[in-house]
Amino acid sequence: TEATYPAAQVRPLFWRSGSPAEDADACAERHATALADLEIIERLHERLIGVHYGLPDGQFVVVKSRAPPPPVGPPPREYTAEEAAQFQRDHGVPPPRSTPKVVEEVEFRAVIRDTLHISGNYVVDRYSAKKDVKTRSERVAFEDVRPVLYGSRDLESVVAALIDRHTAEVARRELASALQSKVEACRRDLPQGCWVQCTGESTSYVEVLEYDPWEDGYSITGRGRRVRAR
């Protein structure tokens, strides 16, 4: 049966080895190399702190799960032992907890599959070491991921490329934000494929399919309807 065990919980055996001494030396050498590589990777990870924009598809990341918001309203009252027993007799369940349960933030490993620039999310698959395990995709905020280098080769080049991609994406996003005010009034005959923000009863972000000057509106994706340009 396929399983994944932490390295700290395994130890090599040489009962079936034809050259136990040579194989033991090889294992020791590989172990020492792996430890040295891990130390290098951890140092390089420090250079990737805050690098989360522009990550490529296929990049391994660690995702920080956001803790749920704190409960709204006054905290539950304190019950004495006698009051708690009476509450249980009256209602058939224990009284509400006086101290809300603390939910800790949990990290998980994932692989980036797509980038959604409009919503500010990556689409990621949770990582599984088992090849036949189907993982579910989910959206996570750009700021909630950090790239990891395990399994990468030519580490210095990979780190430099990730930093360059992040820097370029930050500049691109700043430019895109600055241009919003410049073209805010330009609403007619936008090209096919242009993303727009539709306002009205609710705000949505959609892709232009076609501009119809007779209707002075657009066909847009996702909703199968037209919106007015003005």
C-alpha cells in the first residue's frame, strides 16, 4: 500500500544488500547532501518573503488559510455548575461555551494552476504525494501564498526569476491602477476581450464580446445579456 512517511520516522536497512558497507556510506553521503540542500533552500526562502505576484503556473506554494472572523455579538454568559446542570435539564444540551473556540490558521501545500487577475486570486490544487489522488481546486488570494523551492533545480536562477516576475507584476498593477482614471470616461467601442467593471444593481467584472452601436451596449461573457455603455 502506498503511503507517505516523514523522513524522521524511517531508517535504512541493509539486510538484503550485497555490499552493506558501500550502501551505508552512500546513504550517509546522500543524507549529508540533502541536509546541506535543505539549509540552502531555507536561506533562499528568506529572500522570497513577500514575493507573491506573478507566480507561474506549476509553481509549488504554501498557502495560508484565513481564520474565520470573530463571532458577532456579546460573548456567552458564564454559567455556574448548578446553572449549567439546570440548563441541560431544561434544554437537553449543555449551555453555550463561555469561551469561544479558537480556530488557528492552517497552512497547506499546493500547486498553482491558473491566475485570476481580476479577482486577485490563484487557482491552486492541494498537493498530494500520491499520484492517483485527485485533489480539489480552490481560489486563494495572491497575498496568502509563498513560493517554495523544494524539487527545483538551479535554485539561484529560480529565486531571481521569481523576484523579477513579482517586481514586474507589481509595476504592471500599479500602472493599470493609475490608468483607470485616465480612461474612466472611455466606454464606447471597447475591443473584444477587454475586461470591464459593470455597475448597477451589483458590481461585476466581465469580458467584452461585442459592441453594438445601435444599442449602445455590449454583449458580455458569463451572463448572456447586453449592458449599456453609458
